Amino acid sequence: MANGGSIQFATLVIAAWCYYNDKQVDLNGKPLEIIDAQKDELHEAAEATAYDPLAFIKQEAIFGDLIKDGRFITTYHGMLEQLYEEGDIKKLMKVIL
């Protein structure tokens, strides 16, 4: 980010992390086993994206002050919206490529 390069893949990865922590199922609707010490906090923050799209990024212990980076937030929010609309990370990855 510091050198102004593309951040599309990074924001897509974080948006997907949020999405799957929220839904907790794979593309076929099968439950995901999420093994993470902060599983509950991440799920709660991911669920909160329904009314606060930046709730996941507000996890300061993980993301620090990333919430203050306008370029990141704009790109992340766009990726998150597309992912929630389509639910197909592979398709979004192809678009970026």
C-alpha cells in the first residue's frame, strides 16, 4: 500500500475472510470448521457487516489502524459488496486478473 501498488487481491482476501466468517458455510452450503482463537469475535464482527460494512476491519487487534486508510476502505468495501451480492470468490478473482 505504501508504494501505491494494487491492493485488489489483498482487499478481496480480507473481504472473503469476513464473508466466510459471517456465513460459516462453503459454496455448497456445507458448514466450515473455523479454527481460530478469535473465532467468536470474528464471527460477531462479520455478522455486523449487515449494518456496518466496516465492522470486520474495525478489529484493531488484527487490522491496526487500517480503517483510517481511505484507499483501502474504498477498495475493501467494493469487494465486500460484490462478494455479498454474488457469493462467488472465484468469479471476483477472475475479474481482477
